[in-house]
Amino acid sequence: MLGVMMGGRVAEELIFDEVTTGASNDIERATKTALGMVKRYGMSPSLGPRTFGKREELVFLGRELSEEKDYGDKIAEEIDVEERAGSWERGSQPSFRGRP
């Protein structure tokens, strides 16, 4: 899923040999998804199956109001490492390196 989200950015790099600001939405969505995978859905191999942070949301509006941090600085650093590994490293390595 993250690889698909990063498709626009990877395509720019492969086709045009440069990266522009046009792929900022790709990066933003992939980062948000990767962070959710780690903090909300417990999908981190190193941190294990648990959630991080207590969220306060307005369900009927579909908006998050705030998030209470219920973990320490060391765990926050590990969350950042896991999020980076999920959104950037996996998403920016296309399986096809040739040019059309």
C-alpha cells in the first residue's frame, strides 16, 4: 500500500531523473498511513502489537481533535524509526528500474 502511495514520487525520479514538489501529497499520505500502522494498528515488528497515544475524535465529523501521548521519549524515537522505515524505505524502492 505504501509503495502505491509513493508511486508519483518514484515515477518522477525514474522518468524525469528529478523529484519535484508535486509528490508532496504522496509523501504526506504515506507518512500518515505508516504512522497509523505503528501507533494505531500495532503493525510494528519491533514495538509489538499495541497502540500508542490516546486519541480524542469527533466521529460524526471524521476529525481528530487531539492526541494524548501515553509513552516516553525513547518509545517516541522508536515510533519515528518504524514510521520512517515503513513510509520511505519500502515506498521509495520500485520493483521495476527500467525505463519505458
